[in-house]
Amino acid sequence: MVKWQQLASTLKVPEKVELKDPKDFKIIGQPTKNVDGEKITSGAPLFGLDFKREGMKIAMIEHSPAFGMKLKGFNEEVNQINAWHL
């Protein structure tokens, strides 16, 4: 199987590229409305972190507070949690 980067490396770089005229832009430079802004600020929608189910456990990754710090240890009980419910 040929990898994409190998295939791309065989392509020639064009001398001149024709760009789209800015008056033909459909999205760039157009005002957009944040349709969820009011819902987010009022707490109305249900986001991933808002979802809860009875007995549900949550796991999060904690990163070190400074670059280069090493892990001293961890709670091995975490390995006992059956977190997969389909």
C-alpha cells in the first residue's frame, strides 16, 4: 500500500497558483451568529460533562503542573473499575 506522504512527495509544486477572488468567498469575511451562545450561558444544553447516569464513574487525565515532572505513583484501584457500558 502506498502511503499518502509518499504519493504527495512525487507531485510537482506548481509555479503559480490561482486564488479565488475575495468577492467569491462564501464564509470568510461573513458575519456569523453564535447560535448556541445564549443556551451555553444559560446552562440550557446538555454537554458531555453535564451527562450523568446512576452509578456512573468519571475518569480524567491529570497532567503535571510543570513540564518535565515525573509520576511518583497512582491509585491501583483504578484498574478494578469496569467502565465500559455499551
